[in-house]
Amino acid sequence: MNAIATGLYTFKHFTDLTESESDEVLRGRNDPQVRRWMTSDQPIDADDHHRFMSGLKSNDKSLYVRIERAECFVGVYSLNDLADDSALGGFWVTAYARDRLLPLNVVFHGMDYMFRVQGIGRIYGHQKKSNQSAIRLNALLGLYPSKTLIAHGGDTQQIEITRQQWTQMTAQDAKLLKLMDRMEKLNGTT
Amino acid sequence: MEQLEKYKLAFVEIIGVTEEQLPGLVYQDTAGWDSVGHMQLMTQLEDVFGIALEMEDILDFSSYEKGMDIMRKYGVTL
């Protein structure tokens, strides 16, 4: 499969990346400005990265896509634990996109790709009750708590959204679309 | 409501801080003022004051006080 474009945004599966695209993903992921937001802030070793990328070819439980905006690499959206039309969603946004205030737009388009193009039925994730940034971003994207996870000491909530909720609510939320459109116009198309 | 009060209210509502915390408040200094909060704050200020901020000013809007200087450029009396 080659890259799939929806407007300004292009999606390319990790299994289809060129060596230089894959290297750019590793550099982006290891950027200190990106690592500070990750669960593990340790840089990823190049060999580990290559093993991970190779492993994806025989892994039908995971799907990783590289996202570009106007031909610039802006982030990654991933699905893991794919089962019964549901998956654990994840993402990271490049320093380039963060500097341009595009994280919301990047994550929105990553989720939109998974729902509309890949046809996933439900995306879920976890958020800490104390993480205001995550709670706000998730709420904007329609990801609301479905249960509290006792295993995490009651501090973590499971959040989720179905494809129907996405297409009928989030993707038509006028306030959200206006907010994202503002940033798209400010950033232009180059 | 005076323009300064509207300016402060935007921060209190969007960033989630009290008025007392506003002096010296810097972008990314508090969880509420991350990139998404920043975008929401900018659009709120545009709506409240009926202005359209330039990209340069949105990126330059790095603190509560710096934001006041930028608002004045658009004719907002603070």
C-alpha cells in the first residue's frame, strides 16, 4: 500500500516506509521535545527501531502510520491490541508540528484516518485523572472516560470512542472544526 | 465589562488559573496552557475582541504580559 492522502494530510503505514522515512521517524521520536511527553523518555536505539519496524510486517495486532502535512512529517498515530474491531490508540507529534501549534490537528487526522479509512470500530486509551492536558485533548476529540482502572490505583481512567460517535459527533463538532481550521489557515499549505 | 477584565477572564476560563496567578504566567508553565490550551485561548481572545491574530503574534504570545502588548497592537485597551 502506498501513501493515502486526505486533503493536506498524508498517511503512510510503517510497513511501507522508505529507509529515509523510517530514519526520520526515529529522529522525530528521539527528539527531546517529543520524548518529554512520552511514557518513557529514553531515546530509542537505532537497532531496536529497525527490529520494531521489521516486526510490524508480521504483526496483525498493530498498525502504525506516519502522518505528513503538506509533505512535512508531523506525527505518528498507532493502533495496538487490535481485536474485535477495537484497538488501543496512541500518538506522538513532532517538534515541528508542536512549534506550529498543530498537535490537535495531527491527532484528529490520525484518528479520522483510523475510523474512516481503516474502518476501526472503537478506539480506547488511558488517561490519568490528574493530567489536565490529556483530559482536555481527549475531551475535544470525543474520548470520554468509560471506567476507572482499579489496577492503576484508581488514578487512571479508560477512555473510548466508537466510529459512530466519531463520525456523528466529533467530526461534526463545529467548535472543534473551527479551532482546527484556524490553525490550518495560519500555517498555510507549505 | 472592561477589556482588561475580559482579557483576564479568557485566561481564567481557558487556562484554568485564578486571577491571582495571572501576573508572570508563562506559556507551558502550567498544564492548562499547553499547545491546545494556547489555541483555545487565541480563538477565545479573537472572538471576545473581534480581532484576527497574525500567526507571528500567536507564536509570540508567550506570557500573560506579552499577550497584553500584542492585544494593544490590535487596538484592545488594557
